[in-house]
Amino acid sequence: MKKLLFVTAIALLFYFLQSCNEVIKNNIDGFSISEQSFSEGSVNSVSELNVVLEGSLGSEITVSYEFFEGTAKFGDDLYQADGEIAFSPEQTAATIPLEIIGDEYFELSESFKLILTHDGRATVFDFIIEDDDQMEAILTDEDGFFTPAEYSSMQLAWNDEFDGNNLNTAYWSYEIGKGCDVGICGWGNDELERYTDEASNIKLENGKLVITAIENAGSYTSGRIKTEDKVGLKYGRIDIRARLPKGQGIWPAIWMLGENIDDVSWPACGEIDIMELVGHKPHVVYGAVHYEDGGYQYETGSSDLSQGDFSEQFHVFTVVWDKDKIEWYVDNNHFKTFSKNGINGYPFNNSFFFIMNVAVGGRWPGNPDETTVFPQKMEVDYIRVFQ
């Protein structure tokens, strides 16, 4: 009998200890953070990320955290930080401080990551920093996209709304001819057009710049203008609202060249292509840089429309150009970032001037064929530079 009671007591004690172990066992299903986006203003600000443990705890645990760059960069947009947060059975929520660096410069949304690590398991969260002006940056109307005339965090440095009857020659110069250099024509690209200053090829109409490519008995004319020696700019947010032409062999471009081109030549002067389109792919636009670093170098990116093409309505082509970094957007959608990254002779911290043209033919788009319809027009509603 005593032996039976002893065995029973041992069994009850074992059961009790097992029950206790079940009580103190940690059951962690994961973590959640309610905030997914944060605002950037003109001054530094501190936000708190509220981390909630999903599950239950029987004992205290610590979780490591670390921020990682995305398009948001340490020192420019936020401060690098790492550390630990604690959770207990009584406190299954904790906060992580996030310090955002403010400035007067308008920037589109930028991304970063937070990684939480516990028991060798990592949980990744993606976040967005939005400028205070972000919500009003891109609006829509029945004819496409447009941007506001001003931003509270930036000043309008230069613009052309293309109002009136004549091109503003205080800003723009016409480029004429076939671009012949030492007997070689075609503007360096084997293009077919001859550029003119005639109204049939380039004019202001209904508050827009209209550049028209025309065919006449197998030859082509079009328009090309530039701000060289008149308007030079360095850095800023550049908004250009335009509707583009299309068709095999049609090549519209809105781009920039370094003002020192006569001294150092191309590509050492640098080239920033804000927007290019080859007409046989009318739903795709490209942004690119060209430069020299031990020889000719370039980088390019592209943005596709999910429906329709760029001839159907106006779109806003944006470059956000800062020291050692350039970003491209279409209708507020980021599609490329280019940064210095150790490039020798980096030319993009110098002043640049603008060029707008519609080429016909060339090595990239190829020549027009029987499917190409003429005339083809690029309409530019405005160009605005904010700094």
C-alpha cells in the first residue's frame, strides 16, 4: 500500500512538473507592426515603430532589430540603427525608435527595411518614407496626369509653361539641319530627319509645345530645341508633362547634356535622358545616363504601362537629381536609381542644359516602314524645375 502511494505521488509530481513546463513554454507565432509609411518634413523627426508579438510567452525574451537601406539612404533620409527589444508574459508589445532626416528638398517616396531576429529566425518588414507633399504630387484628370505648380517644401527654380504664340527664345534655341559633323550626318545616330524652325515642325499651340515629325516624298523633317548657353541647372526635381508619338522609326526624347560639352566633349560631359521612347514599343519609356569612366559607359532603366501606350494621354516624366544620385519616375512611380558608386570623373554634379526633339530613324529605333503613320507629334505641356 505504501509503495502504491509512493508511485502515485511520483506520478502526480511528474504531471505537475509537466503542467508547469507547458505554462512557461513560449509560443511565438510572429510579429506585427501596424505602421507601414512615415512622413518626411523639413526638420528631423522621431517616430516609433510599435512591434506586437503574436502568440504567448511564459518567460521574457529579447529580439534583435536592425534597419537596412532601400532607396532611402542612411545619412540622407534616416539614421542607421540597431539594438534589442524585450518582451515578457505581461508585456507583448515594444517600440523601436526611427529617426527620419528632414530637408527642404522634395523627394518622392523612398523605401527601407527593418529585420527582427529571434532564435535564428528573421522577420522582414518593408516601409516607405513619404514627403509631406507626396499626396498632392501627382493628380489625374481626364487627359492624363499632371503635377501642381508649386510644392511647399521646394521653390520653383525655372519653368516654361509654353503659353503664348511663340517659343521663348530667351530660354530656347533651335537646332537646324541634319547634324552633320565632318561630313557625317544623322546627329551621331544615323537619324534620317532634317530639323527645322518651321511652324510645321515646331510651334506653340493651345498652351503646349508641339514638335511634329513629317514625311515628304521619302524625306523627313522634325524639330529640336535646346537651352544651351541660356538655361543651365544643377540638381532639383524636374517635372515634364508630355504626350508622346509612336510608330516604327519614331524616337522622341527629353534629355540633358553637361554644359561643359565644348570643353570635354561627349560622353565626358555626361548625358541624362529624362525620357526616351522608341515608337515600335509605345508602352515603354526609358531613362538613362551616359558618361565616361575608362571609356564610354551607360546605365538604363525602363517603365511599362500596364494598359495602353504613351500616345493616348499625358504623363508626367520626373527626375529627382541630387548630389551623387539621380532617380527616375513616371506618374510618381519610381523605376530607376543611379548613384556615383565610385565612378571616376563623375560628371553629374555639374550644370546641365535641356534638349527636346523627335528623331526619325536611327540605330536604336530603326527606320520607318510601311506601318509608320505620319505626321507624329510630341506635345509638351510644361517643364518645371524645383529646388
